[in-house]
Amino acid sequence: MIKILTCEYLGNSRLLLEFSDVVKGIFDVKAYLDTHNGPLLKPLADEDYVRRVFIEAGGLTWPNGLSLSPARLHEPALLEAVA
């Protein structure tokens, strides 16, 4: 089972993620919101709220209870590769 080990806020609603299989990539929250919606996602439009992210059970989580699956975030369509 893939897990997120570290999450670093890079600015402009972008998060640098490191996964348990040593893959690293950038998750762009703004781009994600362009194709996903719902009441729990609405607070992510505020960059200050995006910064409140934490890792729980290997996934990205925010104080409102929103949790994004590490397996889903690991998909190339959502993750920008880093060198």
C-alpha cells in the first residue's frame, strides 16, 4: 500500500509529496480544483487553508476532514514529476 511520507508546502497552492515507494512529485491543488468539486474541497480555494495540510494514515488531510488518497495522488495525471 502506497503512503505519503512527507509533504512540503511550496507556495501558490503546490505541495511537494514524497511517497513510500520513493517517488517525489508536486501536487497542484489549484489544478485539482479545476476538475474536482464538492463542499469539502471549497476551503482549498484559499491558499492559507491549503497550508494547513497534514498527513494522516498516509494521505493528505485538512482540518475539515477532507482526506485525499495517496494512491490517487500518486497517479501521473495529478503529480508533476520532480528531478
